[in-house]
Amino acid sequence: MKKVFGLIFVVALIATPAMAQKVNIDYAHDFDFDSIKTFQYVDTKDTNPANELMAERVISLIKKELTEGGLTEVSENPDIYVTVHYASQELSTFTTTNFGYGGYGAGWGGWGYGGMGAMGTSTTTQQNYTEGTLVLDAYDAEEKKMIWRGTGTVTVKAKPEKQIKQVENILEKLGNKWDKILAGQGK
């Protein structure tokens, strides 16, 4: 039974990076978010897509989320400018597995036969993964200052289809947080 729980624990440790997804926001608490009706997507010098195909998909998803949220995309004179940034880093996690058994002691009162120590082996394996962060910024078009920032961090999946699903999940969670701000409930 202990071996089963140990195996489940090891599998859980290995899978932990793949399950992690963090979404956070920060915003100007004194800004009137109810006044926002239009947006314009813009690239900035900080927009840094490593994969242009994926970047276009992400931008399309952002525009879709904003329009489904009730905003209208315009090509000039928006209420807010929206931009996106990407960051990634290669990370590793290490898992050590021990196999073996204990020995027996030295007899009564230290007298008697010699003991056998524990015997076994340990194996440490390294799992590499990419942690990616999507940063979505909104700027007041009139004042040219940031009013909202949403970030989502995930362990990036290998297949583009799964990456898109990860982005959809991040944008949905960020949209829910935006809705809470509009409802006066903060983060």
C-alpha cells in the first residue's frame, strides 16, 4: 500500500508543472471602467512574438474576447489601446526515487551478530519544461497611461492546438476578472 501511495506522489510531482496555471491582474482603482466602449489593438516595441503564427492566433483571440465582452474594435480614436507581450523561460524539475530496504540491528545490548545496513538505489531524473507568460495591457487612449494589466502563466504544451486552448483559458479567466471590476467587486 505504501508503494502505491509513493508512486502516486511521484507521479503528482512530475505532473505538477504541467497543471500549473496562474492568472493575475492589476488595475488603476480610480479609473472609470464603465466608460470604456471601444478598443484598438496595437503592437508596441515590447511586443515580441517568437512565433508569428501563434501571435496572430493570440491577437485574434484577444479581439474576440473583448468584442464578446461588449467592446467595439475601432481603427482610430479608441477609449483604450490594448497590447500583448510574451515571455518564456526554460525550467527544470528534479525527481528522486529511492528503491531499497532496511537492515537489521546489532543484537541484544550491543552484543551479538553484526548488522546489515540499508541497501538500495536512488535515481534522480530531470524534466525540462517551458513556462510561458502572456501579458495583456490596456491603456487609457486619452491620457496614454496604463489602466489594466493581466498576466497568465502556464507550462507551455508542445502542440499548437493545446497552446491555443491554454491561451483561451487564460483569456477567459482574465475576462472574468475584468467583469468583476466592472461589477465593482475588484480582483
